[in-house]
Amino acid sequence: MDTDRLPGCYRHPDRDTGISCTRCERPICPECMISASVGFQCPECVRDGSGTGHRSSANAPRTIAGGVVAADPHLVTKVLIGLNAAVFLFCLAVPSAARPLELLGRYADYYGAPVQGVSSGEYHRLMTSVFLHAEWWHVIGNMLALWVIGGPLEAALGRARYLAVYLLSGLGGSALVYLLTAPNVPTIGASGAVFGLLGATVVLARRLRYEMRPVLVMVGLMLLLSFVSFGSLRVSWQAHMGGLVTGALVALGMLLPAAGRSRTLIQWGTCVVVFLLAAGVVVLRTAELT
């Protein structure tokens, strides 16, 4: 055993450090240390008001992904749930409003109406469809999953990074639906984005060295539901698989052990690469349908 090794940061055990919080004396790495009148303090001592650390946008407490610790760590999740609910209620009151927002590859009726769908340039459908739901139980089920899975993930990643995972997962799920589903079959629902959060949760649990069995069991059960029909509503396994893989890929970039500007570059560079991959799938499918 190497007795000369420095202790690991209490928030990031894999990072050795020789600095300790002047209040609680826990070891802290450069990412976690916040300058105080004397020495450095940990995020908890500053947040609890037990210290007099100087907080700014540069040295505020950070999440494991480098995002700023927010006063309400579930705010984005609440906003997303509210937005999905509002869109559902609006489309319930005005049913015709949902039709131009559904994910549809290519469709034309027998009366000579113009071709509709992503292949005709209506690319907004790839994202607007993520906020549409067919039935009460459909929206309630997805929103419950969003709250259970998304809330802890938002607290771990921070608002901007969490929102990036959600939106890119929704796009990734829609891209795979567009690629593999019959072009005249409409698809709606936030399940692709929710599965993306699940994929990111798997990566986060692995990064934090948590017990993986409960997380993997949850993934298995949710994937099993991807191949079960619920009455007249057909579950899109393509959206689930596309979202799951996309969320995991984005989270891998978000949670790579790096620091400073290089970490930010890796994180947002990963988002750009994933977006371009999804866009590439869309372009290939569009070329096939036109």
C-alpha cells in the first residue's frame, strides 16, 4: 500500500489533493474549492452559510459535470413537465393543432394535397413531436418517468447540461424513428427524451461507482415495455432505443474526468458531434424518400 498518496477529494474520490476545507477539513480538489477570506472552503460549507467564502460565477459550487449548483436543482424538469402538460391540454382543446407537429416522414392524401412531413422540409417535426401525447395516461406516464429519472439527473449535471441531454435525446429518438419507421405513420411522445435521461443515468451511476444492478434492472424493464402495445397506441421502440443511445453518448462526454476549459470544450463538442450524427441520419433518410 502506498502510504505517501494524497487523499482523494470528498466529492471526486479519484482526484488526489493536498487542499482541505478550512471549515470542515474535508479534502477538496481544484474544482470544488471556493476561495474564502482565509484558505478555501467546500461547496457544502459555503451553501449552508457556515462559511464566509466569496462566491462568484467562477468559483460557485459545481455539480459533478461542472454545472453551477442551483437553488432549485429540479427547475428545468418542472418546466419541461409543465410545457408537456400545457401542449397536451392545448391540443386536447384544439385537436387540429397537433397534426402539423407530429413526427411524420412523408404523407400525401389522394386528393392532391401537398406532401407533408420531414422529407418535404418540415424538420421542426423532429422536435415538436417530442412534446405531443395521445392520451391522458400517455402524458402522465411519461411525466412521472421524467420526474423520477430527470430530477436527480438535473441535480447531478446542472441545468444547461441536463437540458442538452434531454433535447438531444429527443432528437436522436426522432431521427431513428424517421429512419426505420414507415414514412406515413405519425409518431409522438416524450419517451425518446426520457429514455435518453435513463441512458445518461446509467453513465452517471457508473461514473460515481454506484451499484449498477438496480439501474440495469430499470433499463431492462423499460426496454421490455418498448415492445408492448397499449390498446390502439403503438409504442415506438425506435424512439426508445435512439433516445437511450443518444443520452448515453452525450453523458459520456459530459462526465469525462477533465478540468477547466478543456472539460467545457469536450462537453459541448460532444453535443455538437451527436447533433451532427442525428442530422446525418435525417439527411440520409430524406434523400431516400425524395
